[in-house]
Amino acid sequence: GAVVSQHPSWVICKSGTSVKIECRSLDFQATTMFWYRQFPKQSLMLMATSNEGSKATYEQGVEKDKFLINHASLTLSTLTVTSAHPEDSSFYICSARDFRTSRETQYFGPGTRLLVL
Amino acid sequence: SQQGEEDPQALSIQEGENATMNCSYKTSINNLQWYRQNSGRGLVHLILIRSNEREKHSGRLRVTLDTSKKSSSLLITASRAADTASYFCATDAGGGSEKLVFGKGTKLTVNP
């Protein structure tokens, strides 16, 4: 089945620093990837849709200058949390669709836990 | 925007019992999907049901969809301790956006 990986799995950083999270589709190409954020005991909130070769589409209320998304290849999307602050601490999850098998099912990465001190 | 709402928020049962989780949504959909999340992990796709389908089975899972009531249910039969996880429904926002809107989830605990 389709496999999506994320790196790193967890990161601790100081307030004010930037953190880059990678999302890779390991055995398929993904023209579209999705970035979600999940607070403890809450649901997933879509942050943005990452489109290969073009600008990401951000959801309402998500600061595009704060959460930089780059989808430079068909297997890699990156989310950079710039000038991170403690309120950015969260669980970030990416997903991708494998159009070879389904246009509808999303395959999720294992998530990245970010703690900003 | 549409949003799935699961109930109950938490469910605790004994191994061998059946677990039923419900999901309601607000707008018309192309399909509804159920995902499972183990604590601190990513999501695993369980089953997808399209708007023109009423019931679907996959192993011990049974999903129903009532578009007139804008609701769906997930039934896990003969539950096992390994079924302990959070379960989310997600609706396809339609319109070609490919986005999924997730509900709040049901935390299921299956006691051995």
C-alpha cells in the first residue's frame, strides 16, 4: 500500500527558531499533499493543500508567512514553521493521495510532534 | 463549512462486545470516510462509503450512511483490545477540492 513518511518524528526547539518538517510519499508520486495540525485530544484541522510546482492553498486563518510550504517534487513537500512560538507546539500530520489506486483515500504520515520552548 | 461530529466522544467496552460510533455532517457530500488513529500516531484509512451507497462491510467493520439524515455509523464487531484507538469520520468537501473535513473523533477503549 501507499506509504507516507515524515521527518522528524519529533522536534524540540527554542522560541524564535524555524523548524522544517518533511513529508515524503515513498512508493508513489503525489501531485497534492495536505498538511494538518492536531492539538491534544482534538481533531485534525487542515492547514493547507500543497501543490507540486505551484503555490500552496492555505485554509482561512492560517498564516502563509508563518507556515511556509514547498512542494518541489512529486514525492516531497516541506512545511517550515517560521519564528516558532510556544503556541505553535502541536502535532503536524501530512497526507497524500495515490491516484494510482484511489482519488479519494488519503494516506497519512506518522506525524511530527513539535514542542517550542 | 461542513464538519463531521462524532458521538460518543468516548466509549469504553469489554473485549468481545460491539462498538458503535456515529457521525453527523452538515452539507452534501461525495463520500464519507472513517479513519483510525492510535495515540500519537498518524491516521489509517479504514473504509470509504460513497453518497450513493447505504452500507459497506470490511472484515469486522460495518459502515452505514444515511444521506437524508446526514449521518453515518461505524460498527466494530467482536472488539479486541487492539481496537483501542480514536476513530474519525471525514467528509469529502466536494467541488474538486480533494479536501477532507474531519470530525472530532470518538476515543474507543476496549478493555481486555
